[in-house]
Amino acid sequence: MNRPYNFSAGPAAIPAEVLQQAAAEMLDWHGSGMGVMEMSHRGKEFIAIYEQAEADLRELLAVPPEFKILFMQGGGLAENAIVPLNLSRAGTVDVVVTGSWSQKSQKEAKRYASEVRVVASGEESGFTTVPDPAAWQLSRGASYVHLCSNETIHGVEFQQLPDLKALGSDAPLVIDFSSHVASRPVDWSRVGLAFGGAQKNLGPAGLTLVVVREDLLGHALPICPSAFDYKIVADNQSMYNTPPTWSIYIAGLTFQWLKSQTEGGATGIEAMERRNMAKAARLYDYIDQSQLYFNKVAPTARSRMNIPFLLRDESRNDAFLAGAKEHGLLQLKGHKSVGGMRASLYNAMPIEGVEALVAYMQDFEQKHA
Ligand SMILES: *Cc1c(COP(=O)(O)O)cnc(C)c1O
């Protein structure tokens, strides 16, 4: 079945093979007589699905043994509260603001931490840059430092995580990697906690992934809801309460799909990284030489996953989007705070989808020159 190419920022495209397998198993998972949505989360069938998903994710992302993998709910926005509830110890929290999502995290943390400091901000540039870590004004004794490693709305990505120790801070680094998890390897030696909603690059909405270093568990504020206390969640293998079973299952199928991917001799996440670099380069190179389209983000800070672009003549936006849809190129409308278009090139987007988008953009530019 030939489906249109879906550029949604999230919930986003899921590999067709994953959807086909889920469809085939919908009524009867592996001869159990039950669909996955109908199983007890404590039964042996679902436990097997869960354990496989966790093991595959640990292997794919090379998560070291001293980190716990938690499957939670509430999305990235709930984590903006859950992280300070667990990690702030009512002390100072440092935040690097590089776009809408880290801005939201900063505001929410203020409700739980006694002090939240913006230690660097890209706001003056209109969120087109990542402030140089050497110039960050890190606090002494901060409970943690938060950043969003890929800003989904502004299209700004950290190409490298900061080494906080080298910058003179002992605080653990917290990253919101919602929109680029599994698109590239993670340097866990620089991370204390990473969180992300699944609906961008891992599967359906409803599942929130948290990867947390063990020594950060067990310090939740007394007001932290038990179901959101990382230690309680970890001690109960993410089954303190009913986990989002269907979303975990689909994410698990996606992990298997990721493990099977190859690109130029690489497999898994390395394969995805190569493919994602090639996809992003194809689109940015075209935009940069075009007379009609432009992208405002500094080249070193450009996201491989979310590529906002504007038309020099904004009055043609609607015509662009309508034509794109006719060509089988879906959900390209930009976020309202940035305007224009946004192409999200998550793992499920093949290079052919990017080629089709560039061909359409070329055609549209010629017609409207
Ligand atoms: C989508 C997104 C969120 C919000 O996730 P919800 O599941 O809607 O709460 C948070 N951070 C980033 C970087 C995102 O892309």
C-alpha cells in the first residue's frame, strides 16, 4: 500500500511495517486469543512484551546498567513538573532556554524549585542559536541543569551535549529529548536524566520514556504523587499503576524495526543517524540555494529532525500547503508561533519522502518565480 508522506511534528508517522504487524496481531497476539489492549499488564504475555521492549531499547540507545528505564505517562509536559518534583530537592534549578519547550520547562519548574535560573538563552537571536556552553552562568550547587536537546518548534538542536563537569558544575544534566530520541546516539556519560514523549519518534502518544541514573532516585519532594515518584516507578518495573500497555507494545515493535535497519554498513541507531543526516542535508541544501524558501536557524544549531522554513512571499503559504497535500505530502504547516512550514523528518520518514518534498518545492518555486 502506497501511503502519502507524513511530515507531522507529532503525533507523527510510524513505520508501515510496525502498523502492519500491529494490525495482523490486533485480535490475537501470538496465539494467546487476546489483543494486546485486552491483556492484564501483570500477565506473562504482557510482561514478555514489556521486557523485550525494555531490553531492545537499552541495546539500541546503549543505556548503561546504572541507568533505569521507566515507561511512564503524562508526556513531556508532565515531566516538566515530575522532574523538579523528584530532582530539585527544593533547591536551585538551572535552565538553558533555547526555544518554546525549554521555556515551558523553566516556567513549570518555578512551581516546585525554590529558585530557577536561566543560565543562558537563545531568545535574543529569536531562538535561532544554541548559546555557547563556555558562556553559561551555571549556579553553584544547583540540583540539576535542564536543557531541551532538540527544540521541536524552533528547529534548534544540540549537536553535542555539554560536559557540565568541564564547565565547573557537579549538577546532573537533564535533557528533554522528546523529538530526537533514537535519531542519534546519546552520550550517557554527560546525562543524569533524559525524558521524552513517545509520539515523535518512538510510537504512539500515551507513553513517556524516562532514563534516569540510579543515584538520582529517592529524593522526591513529599508532595510528589506516588505514581510520579521515580523511585517507586523504578522499584515496581514501571508497573506501580497500569502502564500504557498498547503504546509500550507499539514502541517495542518500533524498537525491533530500528534494530533491523541498516545504512552504509551501520545498523540500529547509527544507521538512523546516517540516514537522518542525509535527509536533513538534502532539504537544508535545497532551501539554502532557493530564492523562495529560507530557514533562519544558524547552520551549527540546525535540527536534523524538525526543519521550519518560510516562503519569502507569505501570501503563498496556503497555496503551498494545498498543493503539497495534492502531491501526497501531509502535515507541513508550521507551528503558529513560527509560521510558515515545518518538515519533521523522524526515523519513519524515508529519504524518498524528502526527495518527493524537494521535487514539489522546486516545482512550486518555478511556477511562482
Ligand atoms: C512534543 C514535545 C513535548 C510535549 O509533549 P507532550 O506529550 O505533549 O506533553 C515536550 N518537549 C518537546 C521537546 C516536545 O517535542
